Amino acid sequence: MEKISTLQKILAFSLLSFFTASYVTSQITPPDFLRCLDRQPSDPTSPNSAAAYIPSNASFSAVLRRRIPNLRFDKPTTPKPIAVVAAATWTHLPAALGCSRELGIQVRIRSGGHDFEGLSYISNVPFYVLDMFNFRSVDVNLTEASAWVDSGVTIGELCYRIAEKTKVYGFPAGLYPTLGVGGHFSGGGYGNLMRKYGLSVDNVVGSGIVDSNGNIYTDRVSMGENVFWAIRGGGGASFGIVLGYRIRLVPVPEKVTVFNVSRTVEDGASDLVWKWQEFAYKTDRNLFVRLTLTPVNGKRAGEKTVLASFVGMYLGRSDGVVSILNRGLPELRLKKTDCTEMSWIESVVFWAGYPIGTPTSVLLNREPPKLFMKRKSDYVKNPISKPGIDAILKKLTEIEKVKMVWNPYGGRMSEIPETRTPFPHRSGNVFNVEYVVDWSESGDDAEKDHVERARKMHEFMTPYVSTNPREAFLNYRDLDVGSNVNFTYEEGKVFGVKYFKNNFERLVDVKSRFDPDNFYRNEQSIPVRK
């Protein structure tokens, strides 16, 4: 965190004299918030209020909405913040926190906005959004094979900046380039390199954070190992404002191989899906084969079927992956002509869904696609029987509009202890399930219909997935698994054990020491122990 100057740290610490634990109960107006910001110490070159947008500003709506990809939370009836603080310097952060305490309004921290339940930019109590959008530095150090990454950087930007400097290093991050690093890493972060190198957080070696009193901790030593442990998979927004991460780059070959081969049920997809389970998590860890199951129209009018797509990446040449698949999953009948060799950075573009040959500069596009969305998640501990697979495929055609994405585990994921980071879903998992429901029609009826379809498919999967607890993935935020209404330990435990299993109690202990007033909170934040 060399970029935080001594002056900035002095300013941050001086804010402590302005903070008060008392909360104002009268109605706070946006101008009140601006005046409060101007009372806080600031960088003379960047006044605090200059970073804030209030509803009377012409740019307020655009700034608020630019990082809201889920249209479910971009309606006229959606609760709006009193302001958006688009912080441009580190000193804007403690200044905004000072006003949180002085005025008694809640802060919601947004780095990318891909929170599927909108908790980073909506609240039912008076609040403001602290937007990390402007913190976009990526400092690559090839000598140490590391990089510093600000929280406001997107996955696409991170990968692009690494590739600007080297062709032989990459990073195991997510597959959607507009994801913000802050939320993605703090929830665990997985991608197509996880069977080789683990999660994003398994390759985070340093960080910085601002606590509720405005203190800036510039490294893991100053924040303490327990806090550093907690923000690598436990949800950073429960503990403070995560400034960024120091990451360890991982070796990648100059050429990788990608493929996308699909089969319908009529073409033998059921057998392939059944056999994929045994193959994908046990195979060579250089190979990642994601399976997507999508309900589609059949060949005859009114007929429905399921399209199973096997999308893979191999850290090596096409001859190698064809050989592996023809031995381990010969029913897929993968041919060399199905494969494309490319650089690692080109594969990032491929996985983002762009046509092969799209310039890698597309990764610098920070604007996420905007749709109505619902996500749910599950973990499968044992391969599902053939009758079970048949039943699942049939149910997908009955419910319709729900796509399932199955991500294989094994490899490095099975070697890392569950307690190494808060993310506990390690060994013992065959694959992770993401339930994907996207739609474009507006209106309450359309939303109710699509959300209910996701819930029905999730309920149908009960016999095939983890139990006691039924595990869920924090990055696929889902309020159906539990919600804090009164912010009690008992409420938090309902969803906490599903996201974190036995690591939940340690997270509560860290939270209770580092943020005893529960200043940083949302409907699925870690509670304090009272």
C-alpha cells in the first residue's frame, strides 16, 4: 500500500476527533450530508464534497445506475441513497465514514455492483453509497510475480493489465470481465484456473482496509492476521472498506486450448452429463470443463429439450486435451477441429462470451450488461445417479427459463483445508451449481414468475445436494438462504453456516473485535456476538 502517503494517513487518523458514537434521529437531507463532508479534514486538492453526488445533481442518476446490472433493483420504487460518494482519494473514505457516525446514516460499499441482491447499493434505512469505482490502479511487479489491485478494478481490467506486461503469468479470477475485484475477491472468487491454482483468495497475499473509525490499515501486519483471514472469503463489507489486494500471479503457458461442444438430450446428453461428473473433478488439473444445462426448443413444434454444453480450457496445446478427453470422456468425441489454441488473455475474452478473434481491449469495457436477474447456488457432494440426471433434465424442460451451470472441483481445490480462508467449500465437493435466471420483461408479475422458477428448480435439487447445512456460495448472493432483520447473531447464523460452515464462528469473533458496534452491516453481513 505504498500509494497511501503519510499526509493521507495523518488526515485519516485526525478524523477520529470528529467521530461520535451518538446517532442523529432527525431527518437528514442531502445538503446536510454535503455540509458534513466539508467539515471533515480533506486533501486540499480534492474537497470531500466534490466527490459526492446528491439527487439534485444532474449526474446523480447516471452515477448511481452505472454499476447496477440487476434491473430488479433499478426501479422508481427502489430505495435511493441520500448521496453517492464516488471517492477519488483515500481521504474521501474516512471523511464519509465520519459523516456516517455524525449523522446516523448507513453506508453501503460498492466496488462492482454485481451483488445479485443489490445489498451494495440499496437499503431500507437512510443510507449513502460509497462507490470505489474510481480506484482503478493495477501495479504489476514481474520481479516478484505479484500485483497490487485496487478494489474498484474490474476482472477484465486486471487480466488486461497483467497481459500488457507478460505472456507467461495470469491470475485465477472470475469469468465475467465487468465484475469488481472488491466484492469478487472478498467472497472467494473462482474461475477456470481453480482446479490448478485454487480461488482468487488463495492467491491474495496482502490487503488494506479502513475500519469504522476511519483508521487505515495498509497491510496484513497492521490489520492483523485474523482480519486478513476474514476478508479473503468472508465478505469484506462486513468488516470495513477494503482498499485493494496484493495478489500472487500464477504461471500460464503461452498457448492454452479452449472448446465448446454441445449435445441435446436426443443426441445423448444424459449419458454425457452423468459421466461428466466422474470425469471433470478427477481429471488432469490443467483441464477445466464447465457444464451448462439450458432448456431449449426441440426439433418438433412445442417440444422442449435440454442443451448440454461442455465448455473447457486446457493449460496446454490441443493435442493434449484431445488425448485426455478421448481417454476419460470418449462419449464427447472431442476432435482437434473443435479446439482453438490461443493466449491466456485471449481465453479470458472467449470465456466472457465474445466471438473468437475479438480484440482483448474489449476487457476494458466496465459497463455490465443490464438484465433482470436471480441467482441461487448449491454444492454436490456425490455424483448423481443416472435416473437422477434424467429427472433433472426433465424438470428443466418443465420449469423452463432456468439455466444450470455446473463447475467441477477437485485438483487444487481438494487440497486446501477448509479453514485456510473463510470459504469452506473445498474437498468433498464434486461440483458447484449456479442457478441462472435472466429476463428482460419488466413488471412485478414477470419478476415473481421468474424468481419462482429459480426457487422451484432449487427445491427440486434437494435430494442431490449438500445437507446439514445446505451449502451456498456468498458470491451468488441469495436472500432466500436467510436475512438479517434485527442484525442479531441468531439471524446471522441462519445464512452464515450455509455460506461459511464451521468458519462462521471465527468470522463472528473477528467481527466482534474489529467492528464491535456493527457499523458495517447489511442484510447478510457477519453479526457481532452479543
